[in-house]
Amino acid sequence: CAVAPRHWKSSLASERFPAWYLGRNPKSSVIIASYALSLAEKFSKSVRETISGNERYRALFADVKIKRDSNSADDWLLEGGYRTTLRAVGTGGGISGHGARLILLDDVSDPNTTQSQTQTDSDWRWYKNVIRTRLEPQGAIVVINNRVGVNDLTGYLLDPDRNDSADPPQDWTYIEIPAINADGSYLWEARFGKEYYEKLQLDATLWRVQYMQKPTVEAGVEIRREW
């Protein structure tokens, strides 16, 4: 799913969703990965706190409990779980000995930096050779980000000429949520206001790539700039 920054994508997909999933599947396992380990650990702590301390969650999933001696921020276990319930990792990190039925990849590439080809190739190798090999049978991978360029992880996954992973492009469901709705209004105008979005459009590249989810190469897509 590609959606603009600060529009609750991580809150919903990497904090609320895994808590709900584990409530429904307490014997299952989850891996959350992000470009920074500290960010993945933040998501992990949020899920833990929801399970252990949220009254509404306890009312829904009363039997789901954190194992008493499982206190690590990056690796913890539910009562009745097997080996590990939730593991937090940073992009490029190893995950030997751990598998998961649900893998959440939240901003594998740092959205605050311009990605070099070397870095994007490294991210892709890590996805293919490390994180993808951790997926259990009948499991699922969810990628949550805003686009950062044509060579980001989403770009590789959707490109049949570059995707040499275990999952071909047709196996993916791509949800693209641009900052402008079909009726011309802005995605979260009630929160940010029109002026916020209008100011963002002063940086045409930032707006097109991260907010409209339309990355292009510097030379252009259909007509080269030098032509």
C-alpha cells in the first residue's frame, strides 16, 4: 500500500493491525521491519502495550496475554506461542532461526533520503535473500510505504523485468492512495487543511513521488528531457 506521509499508514498497518491479527491468531508469529531498527521496535512496543494494557482490547481478546518473562522490545512471546510471537528488525538485519506467518515491511527505504542505486540494490537483495525466506507457508507479506523512487521496493516488486523474487508481480495486490481524491479534494483535508497540501505542491518532485505515488526517473518516462 502506497500512501502519503503522516496519514496514519504506520499507525494502522504496523500498530493496530498486528495487535488485531494476534488477537485472532495468538499462536501465530509476526515480523515487523523498517529502515531503522528503532522504528520497528517502536511499533513492537505499541503492539505489546495494546495487548497488555488496552481495556477495549482486553474485552475483545481476554485470553491473549504476553508471556510473563518475555520483556524484550524486539522479540517477545505470547502465552501459548511458539519460540517468538513478534520480532522487530531493521532493513539489512539478519533474522536467522525466525519465521512468521505475517511480515510487515513499513518503509524499508528511508523516505527522508535520496536513495542511490547501490542502496536500492542492497534493499532488494535483503528482501529476496533474508526477509522473504522467513515467510511461513500460507503466510502473507504487507508492504506499507510512500513511494521514494522508481527503484524502491514497491517498484521492484511490481516490475516483471526486475522482480526475480519468489513472488511475481501478479501475486501482489497494489493499493495506491494519492493525496488528491477523485473528486478533487485532498486526502485528509479535515485534519491538515487545503493550505498544507498546496504548500507541499511547491516542491513538484516531493509532491509527485511521496504524495501522489507517481515516481519517475530523472530523465523522464516517455519523452527524455534532452529531446
